Amino acid sequence: MATCLFCEIAAGRQPAAMVHADDLVAAFLDIRPLFPGHVLVVPKQHVTVLADLPAADVGPYFAQVQRIAVAVQSALGAQGSFVALNNVVSQSVPHLHTHVVPRTKGDGLRGFFWPRTKYASPEEAGDVAAKIRAAL
């Protein structure tokens, strides 16, 4: 595997504006923020996507994401936050990372970044839900 930028940042071998670090996660400012205060939270252990994160680490990881989201909102006087992650598609660095973006009404960010659709019928929605239930 080539050197992972986020592993290097988490290990302190690459510079970043660090917000928080502990044994499990590193949190640092995104170098191309949507708004000032846009933080990336990454597990220190290299995992590519959410499915690769050990089950025992999921709760503690998202507890830190929650903690960072509260701090970003409080520190910057934001009205809310946008918290998101991508798995493979649109994942610019192949290391699990969660975006925490401060939000304020009228900030210009328009909901999700993709077009919304509707199910053709309640039956179609039921079929999709059944497929997901079966995969669980």
C-alpha cells in the first residue's frame, strides 16, 4: 500500500491543524473546507471504509464524531452541523473519514449534493426495504 496521507497526519508525520487526538482518532481541519471549522475525524488505525472499522470501535469512533460536532458548533457559534462520510465513491482519500461541517441558516450549502428522487410507489419502497432487511 502506498503511504496514506491520513495515517501520516494521525501519526504526526504530516502537518495538519489538529483539533483532537487520542488513542482511537485524530481530528483535524480540512485543507479545503466548505466553511471555516470543517473538521475531518479519522480513525488512527488505517481502515478504508466504514465496513472495515472493527465493530468494537464503531461506538467509540462515533462518540468522538459526536463530541467534535458539538464542539465545532459551540466554538464557532454555528446553528447546527452537517456530519457525513463517503464509502469509496467520492472518497478523496482512501481512509475512513467523517466530515463535521458547521452550518448556519442561509450559509449557501443546499442540503445534499445530489438530486433527490421519489419511489414510484409504496410497493417499490417496500421491495427496496425488503432487500436491505434480507442483507442484514
